[in-house]
Amino acid sequence: MTPFLQLLLALVVLLVAAKLTGLLAIRLHQPSVLGELLAGILLGPSALHLLAWPIFSDSGGLEHILAELGEIGVLLLMFIAGLELHLSELRSNLKVAGLGGTLGVLLPLLLGWLTGLVFGMEQSAAIFLGLVMGATSVSISAQTLMELNALKTRVGLGLLGAAVFDDILAIFLLSAFFALTSGTGGLLEIVWVFARMALFFALAFGFGLWLLPRVIRVTRNLPISQGILTLALVTIFGYGLAAETVGQMAAITGAFIAGLMFARTPEKETLTPRISALAYGFFVPLFFVGIGLNTEIPLGAKTLTLSLVVILVAIFSKWLGVGVGARLAGFSWRESVQLGMGMVSRGEVGLIVASAGARAGLVSEGEFAAVVGMVIVSTLVTPPALRALFQLPEDWSPPFPRFKRRVRPKPVQPANAEHPGTTNTEEKVASKEQT
């Protein structure tokens, strides 16, 4: 069988498995993305190991082709998330985005660093473990919120805004860490990283706010088929490329900003169903299945304890950090725990960061396996937990113990100093009688 036919067979198996498991998840009152993630794990090296079957031998890099198609899916998914919003809606949630995104990086970084030290990791490896825990991928949470029709709520808007802050801070800290550990560049390289981020945002918003509307007007009048759809795809890929190369940020951040820019145009209504059909019919299922297809759950006895602790610390620290930030920004308890859980998933961003550390020799094979297990479990836990938290009543609050306030008795009014046996009230009456 030729490599092309093997690709076609793999696509048939993966797409059918994704849709069937997604349907099963919906029947069980869970988000469809949970079923697609589980399909990938079942077909991956942890179970059936589909791509290792004899029929897929000599496939010519089939695993990498499927992974790249999945990456296009996550770009389209984040573009759609941005397309459903408006810049003014994000600006109204700037405070919660800043506090939630910042605390959602710093607390996992601190607790992850301490966890690494407790397990005897070297200082650089422990810090890197904290940096991996600080990463976030909201693509899965965004999909879950879309299914719940909650993307345009305060929680949804806060989630997307906090993800941008999280991405900026996490990538900046990661770049600074590599600059300092490599021994080249130092402070100057850190300043350069920050300058490149600022340059990317200036170019992205400058093009999107002023030049993109003019390009759309020209494209609209051209006698070509699906011109606006093609322009949108070119913009998505261009913004993703610029985010990686210019800003040294995740490509999904660029795709999300591209969606925000298109959301301001009149073509939004006609573009949304077209780009959604392309994304959800082909690319997005491949992305969710691919997360499990290309990763292996660590089951060795040596890494089991480390994996369990890393998973618990990663989920708790991100949930708590983002939740506290949301609460400080004025969100209700219910909204705070929802937003915190929405940021728990590490997804493909966590795998990318972990792979970078493995290539640099910062973590051992067992430590890398524990990090991969954390990424997979946090990604699997997020959709059902997020759905469950949206079932909480509006006035929900944590079951903290509430103590009744002790009421102190009022002190007895002291006697008058000049007449010890006379109170102030009696003195006033006596003075009136004298008058």
C-alpha cells in the first residue's frame, strides 16, 4: 500500500473514531471533545497503537503528517473563538484577564519548582517543571464553552483574555529561562524577547485594524470563488507564523487575534459557517484525536509517584491561581471556579514546552514521562469538570465553615466623677430642676 493510501486509511479510521466517540460522549452528557481525546488514547501507543500496525509500515512519516493536520485544526479552532468575540468585550474583562492569567502562571511555577526540589531534581530541572505547569492551552476549554453556549459569558471572555496574558507571561519566562541557562545573551536577550512580543502585537493589531478591512473590500469584488474564505485562511496562517517567528509566542495566539480582527468586518456572518464546516468536519477532530495518538501514558513504577504528585499539583495550582485572580477581580465564587478550571488544560502547548526541555537535556526520561502524563490527565479532566461546574447554582459559594459573630454586651455607663453615686442622666435631670 502506497503512503498516500495509508494516509487515506488513517484519516478514515481517525475521523470515524472521533465522531463516534464524540457522539457517545454527548449521549453521556459530556462534551464531544472528551470522546475525541479518549479515542486518540485508545488508538495511540498506550492501547491499540494504530500507527504501528503492519499495514502502516513504511508510511513515509504518516505520524508527522497527521500531527501537522491537527495543528491546522487548533489554529482554526482559536480563529473561530476569536471570531465570536469583539475587542470591546475583551476590554471589559481586562482586569480579570490580567489577574487570572498572571496568578495562573506564577502559582503553578512556584509549586512546580518546589515539587521538583522535593523529588530531588536539579535546580534547573525543577524550575523547568514549574514553567511547564504554568503553560495553558484553552482550545479544549473554548470548544467546551462553545458547546455550552457560554463563550460570550463573563467566564468565556475572561478565559480567552486570561489565556493571552498566560501565553505572554509563560513564553516570556520560558525564553528568559533558556537565555539564562544557556549562558548566552543574559539580560540583553530577555529585553529582546520582550521587544519582539511588543513588535508582534503592534504589527498584528496595526494590520488588522487598518489594512485588513481594505484588503477585504478589494477581495470581495474579485471574480474568484470563496475569496473571503481563502483570505481568512491566509490571515490565520500568517498571524500564526508571525506569532511564532516575530513574537516567539504560540501560533494559537496569532490565530485568535486574527479571529478578533475578522470579527469587526461585515463578512463575519458569512465566514463563520464556512470556516466552521472546514474546521469541525476535518481538521479539529484530527487535532483532538492526535493529542492521545502521539503520546504515551507513563505506567512505569519508578515514575508513578512522581506522575501522581505532578498531576495533582498542576491541576490544583492552576485552578487555585486563576480562581483567586478572578475572585480578586470581582467574579463570583461560581464564576471563579469555572474560570480556574477552564485554564487547567495544558494540551498541545504543554507538550511543546515539555519537548523543548527534553531536547535541551533539562529533564530525564522518567521526569519527561511524568510531565506528559500531567498534560494528558489535565487535558482529559478539564471538559467534564467544566461542564459539571456550569451546573452549579448561581449563588453557589464554597462550603467554608461559618461562625456566628459574638455580640459583646454594651458597657455600663460609668458614674460621674464628681458625684460617685450619681449617673450622668441623673445629673442632667438635677441641673434642669435647678434651672
